Amino acid sequence: MEHETHSRKGKAAEYLQGIIVLVVLGVFTAIEYVIGTADDIPLFSSTLIPLTLIAVVKAGVIINYYMHISHMWNPEDEVDEGHAE
């Protein structure tokens, strides 16, 4: 019974994290659009630098969350779903 409750809370936390990541990526995309369509950007002579920085941040979020790259360095954190306790 305790395992089922923990599993449900884990799923809810994963869904919440997924929604947060989706919102963050959406906000970054909106910022990219604004920068890309702006005529003049303060602090920068071109849109190349800010758009590149945003693209690198978005790539990092996607690699970490959707591609689970962090599991390569923490394999003991992975849950073996094939074995029920």
C-alpha cells in the first residue's frame, strides 16, 4: 500500500515537472520570437548572441529532461520498472 502511494506521488511530481519544462520552453520560444522580430536590441548590435544563448539554454533543458542525460552519470537512480517489490 505504501509503495502505491509513493508511486502516485512520484507520477504527479513527474507530470508537474513536465508541465513546468513545457512552460519554460514556451516562454523561451516567445522571447526568441520577440528578439528575432525586434528592430533594435539594447546591449547587442545583432540578434545572433542572444538567440544563440537562448538556443543553448533550451537545448540543455531538452537534453536533460527529455533525453534523460543525467541518468548516464547516476545510473543507480534509475528505477527498474520490471521488478515489483
